[in-house]
Amino acid sequence: MNHLPYRAIALDLDGTLTNHDKVVTPKTREALLQAEAEGVVIILASGRPTYGIEPVAECLELDKRGGYILSYNGGNIVNAKTGEKLFAQFLPDEVIPILYRYAKEKNHALLGYAGNEIITEMPDDQYVKEESRINKMNIRKVENLFEALEPHPTKLLMTGDPADMLKAENELSEILGDRMDIFRSAPFFLELVPKGIDKAKSLLRLLSKINLTPADMIAFGDGYNDLSMLKLAGMGVAMQNAAPEVRAEADYITLSNEEDGVAAALEHFCKKAF
């Protein structure tokens, strides 16, 4: 592989870096290890909790070679090698009981994170199980999620059928939209996060710390929550499997996440540089 004309690679995980089985394929792993060997900084930017990203970071040897984790859609920034937390933002304390009561009234599953566990009152909900599968985190049932949550959570997740989550997104945005951000990362996942947190803003924070600019970065994504970083990056790459609106905003469209799209794009831009 020739040299990549970018100094940082920002990668969404689900639907982008990983395939349907939630693993990084050997071809994509090798392409990224080669980039790392040339001094390119790898940044994993996902809505997942930090614990759910760490196995992917280890697969790419970020714990040995260096690199960064942007978890909770940028709510946390972590040095993958040292474990140092470089940035953290939390949900306002006053919104948590409102979210809890809303979920109880509507009979939607609500979950939080405690170390390496997902905590919820509804462990048998199919979408809670999907969040567990994605992050390889065990589910722990609690009698009262509001009381069981750790102080100052960065994110809560509400789950349910797509039509219900669309309605919940609209209703909660009316009530709490001035105090927090509410959006769907998947039709059945409603993200409940601090106001003004997105991947682009956290990438800007990180890039300034490591003396790089957005023009130095190539970013890969497939979802609506990737749009901000694709627009920010010097080169925004959408996967073939990305939502049409995401593909429309991208600078370049690569193969799908099932076809080593990340590796294919890196190879394309290495060749183009020469």
C-alpha cells in the first residue's frame, strides 16, 4: 500500500468498520494496521459505550500502538493506550427522572451502563438484547433503574418498535429538546445524550489536542449520527449501505461494510495520491 494522504482516520463501528457479525475482517484490519505503521492516528467514533468499543480497539492494537476512542457519540474521549479520559459530558440530572417516568408510562425499555454491564428493568426486551449483542456486554436486571444508575450518566438508551421510537423522539424533543439531544441511531434505538454532543464537535476537540486539523482527516460512516463528522473531515466517506441522505452528503462512496469498504477506500486514496 502506498502512503495515505491523511494523518487521521475516524471510523464509525456498526455498519461501517464491522460487518454483520460485528467483527473487523482480516482485510480491513490489515489495511488499518498498515496505516498505523505509517503514523496515521486511528479514531473509533461510535454511539457505543466505551466498554463496547474496547474490543475493537484491541483488535486494531490501539492499546499498544496508540489511538483514540470517542464513545457515546462523542460524549467521552479516551486515550486507547493509556485509558486516560480526555473529555466527558453528562446528562443534566433533572432530565433523568423525566425520562424514567416517560419510559415507564409508555412501557418502553430504558437502559443505562454500569462498568461492563447494561442495566435495565426489562432484560428480555429484544432490542435490549440487541444492544447487549452489539457491545458484548452482559445484561443485569434491576428493580428500579432510576435508583440503580451510576451518578452523572453520559447516555441512556430507550428501545422499542420503530413507530414507537419515532413518536417518543418527537414527544421527548418537545419536552426536553432545549436541555438534551434526542435522536435515533437505529429505527429501534432512541439515544438520550447531553446537549450539543456529536461526533464532529468531539473530533474537533481531539484534533486540536493532537495538533491536527479536519483537513488532515478521512472519516467513514453509514448513519445519520455520522453526518457531522463526514462533513467535518477533509474526506468524508459513506459506505454503500449508508442511508441515502448520508451518501448524498459524502465526498466519496465506498463498498459496503460486508465488502471491506473501509479497506477499499483506503487503497483507492493511497493510489490516488501517487
